[in-house]
Amino acid sequence: MSAHHPRLLLPIVLSGTFVQLFSVTVMQVAVPDVQRDLATGSGTGQLVLAGYTLTYACSLVVSARLGDRYGYRGMFVLGMALFTLASLGSAFAPSAWLLVAGRLAQGVGSGLMAPQTLSLIRSSVPPDRRAAALSAFGATMAAASMAGPVLGGVLIQFAPLGLGWRAAMLLTVPVGLAALALSPVLPASRGGADGDRVDPVGATLSLLGLGLLVLPLTVGRDAGWPPWTWASLVVAVVLLVGFALSQRRVPHPLVHPSTMSDPATRRGLGMVLVFNAGVPSFSLLLATHLQVAEGASPLRTGLTATPYAVGALVGSGMSAALSARFGRWALGGSSATLGLVCLAVAATIHEPALRWVLWLALGAGGFAFGAFTSSAFTRIIAEARPEAATSVSGLLPTAQQLGGTVGVTFAGMAYAVPASPGTALWHAMTYEVVVFALAALLAVVRAPRAADTSTARARTPSVPL
């Protein structure tokens, strides 16, 4: 067994974070080219986007517990190997349905990796360095979220070796291979005694419940909301309620009961869910509107998003200082800023003379996104009870993905409301403003502390939430 090298831990595990989110956003500019290349319709194109999110979101809670059971390194390696193999298969898929199958497998690989990243940071990074590590985690999410449209647009525009969108999908393969080659130096850590068993009933209820929730939300709008979508949502609610009730009655729950009994943790997860009901839909709407309504090329679409990507990196780097100085008001201010950015984008995107205002607004929006994401994840993990740490590692990315799924659905519905060509984007941006205002409210309202304060918390250096 290779020795553990602490300095390599973050580059390895954050490579997983990068490819997970890059694979979401790169397809936002690639789908039109995929449809033309594979001669498929909009419904299948939607599945290329939605299939990844479906399996990714559904597997996170169970994957967090599997990491406790079998070791965080082992599950990270398994997820990265599956993701890399699926990326390679997707890049050379000869048909749309094989591409969808590859995206489904990619999502499972991402779902296996994501909770292990947070668990390895929590269990292997010293407390005095954990806040910086989580800031780097937030910066990676910010960079990956916008690197997809930028790099994807460049590769699709210039089509090296005639690959086009396939080249964009291949970008994650060398990253995955490098992470797998270095993975033996990761610590072979795992959870405590409670991780020895995985509740089969809870695993079944959560997988089915989340699957039946995410599937109609991702494809229902384009399918015209047929009856099966509503039936799926009803059954999903029943299964997820059953899952929540079962977690209080089994000896080895997937989600520790103290996780949701802590008001601060509940509010933090809700804040992440609501905030992400705005961010992915904003970037998707921007890319879609530029390509469809404005006729922009993938390259122009990607370059338009560049100020957002740069701002996100800067915001992530400054998140710790902002949080220390302004506390929860930094989170609220970040959310409110994104709401104002949405209005600025809607007002200037059709005005060539105001293109510089659009770029400034996108830079400010990226800064707010980076600052919020880094600070929120740092705070929520720092405040988690020790016995709930694994549960939070799975629930945070789950809230992120579910929020994104809900947001894409409702923002798309707002965009599709019958209107003149110039007002469709205003409808969608109005939805975004409401979402970010709610996220700001959740950020600044102080949650009451749980009644049981006798249990010591494992904290990273942070300011009071």
C-alpha cells in the first residue's frame, strides 16, 4: 500500500469535483451539435442533459454510506473509473441512445465520487487547514461550472480532428486517468462502526424515491406533462416520506436522525437547494438564449460566459475573508447580487452598445456564485454534528443537484410562457430574481440552535452562522 501524501489529496479528489460539474455544463452548449450530428430530436437531446443529472442525484445519499462501509478511497476510485470509462464511451457513441446510456453511467460514477470528496476532506485534512481546503473545493466547483461552456464552445467551434462535441466530452478522460494513477496515495479511511452496514430498505426507498422525483422534473416539460409524470411525482413523495420515517427506526440509517433535527443544518441544506434552483438554470438559459434566440455560435456563447468564470474564481478565493468579515450577510449579499445580475443580463443582452455592461454584470454574478458556494459548504460542514458528518456529505450535493433540477424545470417553464421574442428572457429572469431573493432570506435569518448542546461539534475555523 502506498504511503499517504497529504499534499496530493486535494488535487486528486478535487479533480473528481471538476469533472463532475464540467460534464453538466459542457453539454449545455453541445446539445444542439449533438442533435445535428446524431440526427435526433429535442426530446433525446434533453435526455442527454437529464440522464446524467438523474443518476447523479439519485445515488448520492447511498454512496455516502457506501464510503463509510467500504472506504472513501475505494468508492472514489470506483466512481472515477466508471465515470472515465463512460466518458470515453459517450465521446464515441454512434447513436443518440448509446450516448444517453453513457451519460447515465457517467452520472452513477459522479454520484459515487462526490460524497467521498467531502468525507476525505473532513476525515484527512487537519482542522486548521480544513477551511482552506473547503474554499478550494468551492473554487473548483465554480471553475468547473463555467469551464464547460467556455472550453466546450471553443472545441465545438474549431472541431479538432473533426471531433466537435466529442472532443469536449473527451476532455475529462485524461483528468480521470491521472486521478486514478495517483489514487493509491489517498488515505484508506472509512467511517466508524455505524458504517459496517448499509440499510437495504432505506437504500431502496431513497434510490426509487429520488429517481421518480428527478425523472419527471427533467423530462416532463418537454414531454407535455403526460399523466405518468404526475403519478411519478406522487409516488416519489410517498417513498421519500417513507424513507424519512424509516431512518428513525433502523439501527444503521443512511441519514443519521440528528442531521435533520439540527435547525442550522436544515436551514443550510435548504439554502443550498434554493440557491441552486437559480444558478444552473441561469447558466443554461444564458447558453440556450444566446444560441437559439441570438443565433450565437458555440464559441461566442462560451466567450460570453468567460467573465462569469473569472469572477467565480475570484469570489471563491475571497470567500473566507468575506465570511469572516460579514458572516451570514456575505451569503445573503451574494444571493441578492445574483438577482440583480439576472435583471442586468435581461436588460443588456440584446443591446450591442451595452455589451460591456453585460460582461461586468456576468463578472459580478460569477463573483457572487463563487463566494456563496465556498462559504456555504464550509459553514454547513463545519456546523455538522460528528455523527451526522457522513449524512451531510451526501445530502449537500443531493440538495445541490435537486435544486438545479427543479430550477431548470421552472425556469424553462417561465421562458416558454407565450410572449413576444423580447420578453421570454425577462420572464425567466423574473423567476431567477425570486429564487435568489428567497436564498438571501434563508442566508440572513439566523437559525435557532438545537436544544441538545451537550454534544461537542467538530468545527473548522469559521465565524458564527
